[in-house]
Amino acid sequence: MALIQIAVVNESTVLKDDQIQAILPSLQKQVHRDFAPVWGVDANVTFVPAGQQPGSDAWWLAVLDNSDQAGTLGYHDLSNNGLPLGKVFAKGDIDKNLKWSVTASHELLELLVDPAINLTVIDQPDTGGGKLYPYEICDPCEDEKYGYDIDGVTVSDFVFPAWFEPFRKLGAQFDFQNHIQKPFQVLSGGFIGVYELGAGSGWHQLSAQNEPLSYQMRAQPGSRRERRRIPGKQWMRSVVARGSLRKTAV
């Protein structure tokens, strides 16, 4: 089976092409060495220089400034060929003194696990209801203090399939860095979306126990949280023209 092809495209004004290319070997090593043996999904990660088009079969990982980039990929949901698309809002990270490489790793791994942003697991301990948890495998441990270095580049921690399995007990491995101790646990600085069946509240976010949410409750445009709430027929495609990602109708 051919590996998934991930095309990394730079649409940021705060990062030069060589800065993005410099972290790709570490992202590639994480995918091949750490992620694929656990999740059974592997990919080749390549950079697409300005003026060149990604391959027709490539999924995109677009590096942007922020979610409000008018006319570019901030509001797009699919590649020009209707294939999966991930987004890294680098300027937002840099403005907050965060490592954008952690976000790039985070978005890449979640793109590979749930490319259509439609996978969930149900936890239903009794007949009185239940909770749906999305396959956002970096959110519960997303704070960069839980990340780890690969050849000098900090990448994101990520949960294992056992995190979604309520029968797992202490002693199982729930995340790559072994910070998490039980299913559905959210670490300090992390969060997870939850849909409570029968509650009528839709998707909402949970943080670590007794920890106030420190991020915007409203999902930012273009984020995976926002796209999870949008019907697939309303997702927008993108095109590449002279190195720029622009809006087009489906």
C-alpha cells in the first residue's frame, strides 16, 4: 500500500521556506518511527516550494499566519482536489512565545489519524447517556511542556488508542511520553472536545480537572474544532496559484 503523501506549503509571512524545511526531517522521523507503529498510518512528508503545485494525490499541511488570512487558506477545508487539509497558524504561536513546531507536529498527526474530521469514540458506562470523544490525539496532552525533542526540534506528544478504551487499567500506555495514567484523562494545559448524548449542548470542551479553560471557547475559523461542526457539503476547496492558496467554489 502506498504511503500517504503530505505536501507542506508555506503561506506564512513570519517563517521563511528554509525555516519550515528545517523541521521536516524531525516531523518525518516522528511519523515513521513513533506514530506509524502505534496507529498503523504512515506518510511521506515533503515541502512544496513557492510557485510549484503539490501532487494531485497529496494531502496538504499549510503553514499560515493566523485564521483570519483573507483570500488564503484560513477559511478553506479541503485541498484543490478535495483531499484532506491541515493548518498551522504559526504567527499565533510566535506571538504567544510558543513553539510552532509543536503545532505543526500536532496538526500533522491529527490529520493522519482523522483526515475527514469525523471519527469519534463513545464512552457509555450506563444506559443514562454517554459521551462522544473525537479522534483529536494531541489535544489532551497538547501543552508543549509534554512534547519531546527529535534532533533538536520539539514535537507534540500524542495519545495512544488505549486512551479511547475505558476498560484499560493502570499500566497500559496512554500517550507516547507516558504522562497520562488512564483513559480520557486530560493533562494540565490540554483539552478535549466532548459531545454529551441527550444533553442538547452540542460539542463543548473539557480541560484538566478543576482547571479553567484558557483558550477561546469559540473555535477559530479554519480550525479542526470549527470544521467538525460544519457539514461536509459546505466544506470549501482551495487552489494554488503562483504559490498562493486562494478561495474557489466547490
